[in-house]
Amino acid sequence: MKKNVKENIGLVFANIFFIVICFLTLVPILYAFSVSLNSNNSLLSSDFSFIPRHVTFQNYLAVFTEEPILLWLKNSLILAVVTLVLSLSTGIPAAYVFSRKRFPGRKPILRILILLYAFPSLLSMTALYKLLSPMGLINTKLGLIIVYTGTEAVFALWNMKGYFDTIPVEIEEAAMIDGASPLQIVMRIVMPLAKPTIAVTAMMVLIYVWNEYIFAINFMTGTDTYTLAGGLYSLQATEMSGSWPIFAAASIIVSIPILIVFFALQKNMAAGLTSGGVKG
């Protein structure tokens, strides 16, 4: 009886702790939302109130009427979708091959790939610029797609390989005995079992492309080629110009598509995590 009481008390304190952590992580978002509803161009002024005294939605309207946010959204969507398709279509097959096949040079190649992925992007920017500039790929979507895909394809490979390694080979051997071809094994058995990891990988790739701004602001110099991250960078307010409420409103708007995708994939990820396995 005492053991159950102690466990319940511990569970209560654990829940309180995680609720506090969740609230702390939401404070910056709530603060940005509060600023976006503020009718005054104030951020940390002495008269600033977390709950705006004069609520207005004019800042959200200004984002769509005074700034080309729809164009930035279009550019980001193109980059995100193309990068996602290329990264998964190359990373997933490569991950399966590296997981299931043993061939000369396999381990050195994997080590080189993880080394390239771990290399800081800031240090590689000059080299990438010199490689893309002679080909006329600076200030183009194709140039950014090449950079993003080169990074995220390696991430997809390693993330998917780790999951393929956990799928028992006995499942594939049993299907092969039943007469399934290698393509049928992959498409009808392995891929359905890997749905949760595919969803997580796709989500991580989307978040990376959606939020990436270092390459976006350096490789995309025209206002008509800005991504959402680059556009937000240009909206930053200063002491002389700009509006913090408009910047905050744009930040909230930019985060909505990713939230929608996350909640859409959440159910599939939770359901997929409980499927698959070998019968005992």
C-alpha cells in the first residue's frame, strides 16, 4: 500500500515537472503572439504588457498586404517539397542497401558520410558558393535544392538505416520462402513497417528546409527569391525602421504550416510505432 502511495506521489510530481517545462517552452511563443496583437511598436518598453491593452489584428493583415509573404511561402514550399522527395527517394533505398548488404568499402563510406554531415555548414559556405557560382546556381532555387538535398539525403540515410537494422531479417526470409520477390519484400513488408521512421524523417527534413536561413539569406539575394526564413530576416525591426508586431505576426504565420503537418503526421507515427515485429 505504501509503495503504491509513493509511486502515485512520484507520478504527480513528475507530471507537475513536465507541465512546468511545457509552459516554459511555450513562453516565447506566447510572448511573440502577445507582441503580434499589440497596436504599439513596442517590445521591451516600460509600458509593455504581456496581455495587450489595445488588441489589434492589423499586424496580421499588414503581413499579407504590405509584405510578399505569399511569394516567400511559395518559394519555401517548392524548396521543401522537392528537397523532401529527393532526400527520401535517395536516402531510403541507400539506407536499405547499407543495412542489408555487405560489400567492400561499406563501413568507410558510412563513416565518410557521417563526417560530411557533421561538418559545420558555416565552414562549407564559401566552398559551396565557389562551386555553385560558376554554374549560375546562385540566387536560384536549384542551387538551394542541391545544397539542402546533399545535407538531408545523408540524414535520411542514417536515420532510416538505424530503423532497418532493427527489422528482423527473418521476416524477409519468410516472405522469400513464400515466393515474394525482393521488390515485393521491400514494398509490401519493409516499407509498411518503416512508416513511423519515414514520417519522422520527413518531418525533420521539412523542419530543416522551412527554418534554414543561413544559406537562404546568402545564396538568395533577390527579394523575389526569398524563402520564409529569409523574408523574416528582412522584416527584423531596428531602432530606425521596421515593426516588431509585424515581425511577430509573420513569425506566428510562418509556424502554422509546420504545425499542421506535424499534427497530421502525429497519428500515423503513433500508430506505426506499435505495428510490425515477429510472431513469438
